[in-house]
Amino acid sequence: MEEGGGGVRSLVPGGPVLLVLCGLLEASGGGRALPQLSDDIPFRVNWPGTEFSLPTTGVLYKEDNYVIMTTAHKEKYKCILPLVTSGDEEEEKDYKGPNPRELLEPLFKQSSCSYRIESYWTYEVCHGKHIRQYHEEKETGQKINIHEYYLGNMLAKNLLFEKEREAEEKEKSNEIPTKNIEGQMTPYYPVGMGNGTPCSLKQNRPRSSTVMYICHPESKHEILSVAEVTTCEYEVVILTPLLCSHPKYRFRASPVNDIFCQSLPGSPFKPLTLRQLEQQEEILRVPFRRNKEVESPVICKILDTADENGLLSLPN
């Protein structure tokens, strides 16, 4: 929802009713600076009436964080806005806990491995040790033949430390690297692995990989994806809950944030034009319902038509 320019715009999919408010409402902060609302965060306008209590869980609300909205018909509403950004910013600023490398240390020490099975290749990530790409072929009466490449390992200390230093510097400057994961820019912590199997396409230079650890609270260190970004250089995305205690790496969903608009004395609980639009939408749904009703007698006729054996038959 966007405020300013004399209107409010809803970003909630399937919410055309709220779009009408663009031309209906004017915002006034009552002498205060109007709160800034971001287009990156979806909002939903609710009209709860006068008997209403603000939610005590979830997004934070304050009684003095509001704007006065006036419609084209001079209807007035007090709209209480959610505090959607200050909490995250304060938490990041006050965080004094372990850095991402320290949070991942238990995973590296327990010698665990994650696997991803694709149509031909299987990928093995042994955290803090190596990344292996392999295919097994079992011939009759013979041992299993393994075709494998190491995409990187922790022996290449120079590459590893370079990646870690870069990540630590970015963290200090609040420039956490992000990657587009299923349409959402997601922060990650990179771990470099070099000294992999020599690559014939690059003058036998060793293969190398960047392991991108991202927070997912319900994950079990799964391999989300493996991609060869350039010849013999790879990106491996790992889901892990270990980073989720760090506010800068925490997965941030995009819930719909509610705005509560209460009518002021002399105004209806919901704007007149909005109610008219809702009535029009209800009328548009009626023909669809009537078509359903017209079809139903035919169904009943078919079900009522049976032969002497009690079997259903279609009417002539």
C-alpha cells in the first residue's frame, strides 16, 4: 500500500476493491510527518468499526502511529499503521552473538554430509571437507564403477580465507551478499572450496566452488541447488537452520501487514464508494451462480431415470 499523492494503493493480489481508494482518500498526519510505507511490503486495509482492540501479537502497533484519511465524500477515518521495519533494524544493530562462521562451526565439526540425487549425477557435500559429483554404474558380476569429480575441498586454504575475509568485511559494512532464491533476494554466507579435480577445459586448473549457506528454520542442511556458473566453477546452495539466530541472515517472509481504519464521528464504518463497489462485485457473481442452478435440474433428471434393473440411463 502506498500513501501520498492524495491516495492509498493496495499491493495485495486480488484486492481490486482497495485500488479505488486511490482517488477517494486524502492523508493527513495531523501536523506530524506521515509514516513512510514501502512498496516492497504488502498491506491490507481493514475496517473493524469503533469497537476494536489492536493485536497484541505479531506485528507491533502503536496508538499514535496513525494517519487521518478523508474520502471524496468527506468521510473521515483514523488509520493505524503497523511498525514493520524498526524491529528488524534494532535487532540487527543490537546483535552481539556469534558470527556466521561460528554458527556454522558445529556443522563442520560433526563430519556430516548432505546429498542431492539428480537424473544422472549425485552431489555430495561433506561440510567443511569437500564437494563431490559422482555417478555409479553396476555391471553384472563386477564391482561398482564410480565416475567422479571433486568440485572443491577445504585444502585450498587461500581461497577459503579469501572468501571468509570478504564475507566478514561485508558483514561489518552491512553489505551481506544476497542471491535470488525462488524470486526472493536471500542473504547467504559464502564458504570457498578449491583444489578440486583438474579441469581439462581450463588447462587442467583445479575445479572450485562457493558454498552458499542460507537460513531456513525447518531445514536439515539440504542441498537446494548445484550450478556450474562458469566452466568448472560451481555454486552450491545449502539450507541450514544454524544461521537463523543471526538477524542479518534470517529468512524474512513477506506477510501481509494489516492497516486498521476506524470511522470518526459522523462517518460510516466503511466508505460509501467502497461499499458500492463491493455490491457491484456481488452482482457480477450472480450470473455464475444462476448458471449452476440451471444445470442442476438436468442432473436430477438423469439420476431419476432408471430401467427395470434399477440401472441409471440417460433421458431421450
